[in-house]
Amino acid sequence: MKKCESCGEIFKEFDNIVFVNEQDYFHESCVVLSPIKYAVFENLGDANYDDFIGTCEPSEIECALLLFDEGDYLKEGEEE
């Protein structure tokens, strides 16, 4: 029988279980969940899960100055 890696109790039928690193199981109440990724959807006006693009880390949400070389983006006040 599977046991929680934190408290050592055997899992019951309706327990909320967190599966970590494809090997460890924990009761949801035995761990702290912290969202570290963002789900990215196209912004076409209405929320639709079919518009899912992928995920990104919080550190990947940067301004163009940090991500692109000069000339890859329009500077403030410039037009195409």
C-alpha cells in the first residue's frame, strides 16, 4: 500500500494526493503548493481553453529590452 512520504500514513480512498517528481506521493494537507508557472492563453476577448499556448516561468515575463537585441523591437515613440 502507498504511504505519504511526509506523515507515513496509508492513503485512503478519497484523500487528496499530490504526486511529485514521478515517484513520491503526499497528502495535499502535508505539503504547501506554490504556483511557479503561468498558463499562457491567447487573449482574443473571450476565455477559451482551446487558446492555450503553453507555460512560462515568472522570470520569463520580462520587458523587450531584456529579451531582445536592439532593433528587434520598437522603441517608445517609434512607428513601424
